[in-house]
Amino acid sequence: MEKIVIVLNEGPTNMKSWNGLRVAAGFVGVDMEVEIFLFDAGVYTAIKGQKPPEELKGLNLAEKITELLELDVKVNACGTCVKAGGLQAEDLVNGVVVCTLTDFCKTVKASKNVLVF
């Protein structure tokens, strides 16, 4: 199965991250293996307990990430970015893996496609 890596650098209030997660679901729908890496403010997309205003309820990216995890999408958060953002692994959605830059590089090396949002 062909694999794609999707990188999210923006936080949960940015439409780029929302679109990146939508695209990830689309690739699952065309039978591709998808692995997501959260860098910089992107780690905040995976924070548990997000409560956006009712009119922005669709922007609860933690829910979107949970849905993707249920579809066997791997979701990783940069460990350095997690620490720099004052977070811990326990603050993130269950199933999100805190990883290293080496993990990211190995995954990119094994993948034909990389998208950055």
C-alpha cells in the first residue's frame, strides 16, 4: 500500500490544520496508508477537551484526530514541540504518539509522498 506523510504546523484555530486532517481522511478513502506528524503549534490540534464555540464546532480538531486514529491513521507529535508548548503526552488525545525527529525522518524516507500544512 502506498504511504503519505502529512505534516501539520498550525494550531487548531487555523484552517490549514483542518484542511490537512480532511485531506488525510480523503487519502484513507483512496486506500493509502496515512501518517500525520504534528510540529510547532500543530501539537495543539491534539489537545484533549477542546471546546470551540458552537458556530465553530467543526473545528474541534481533537475529535477529527480521534476519528482518524479509529481509521488506523498514525498520528505523531514532535516531542520537542510538545515540551516547548508546555504540554505533556497526557495532554494529547489517546493514541497520539510523542516522537522524535529521527522517527519523522525515517517515516519520510520510507514514504513516496509528503504534504505540509
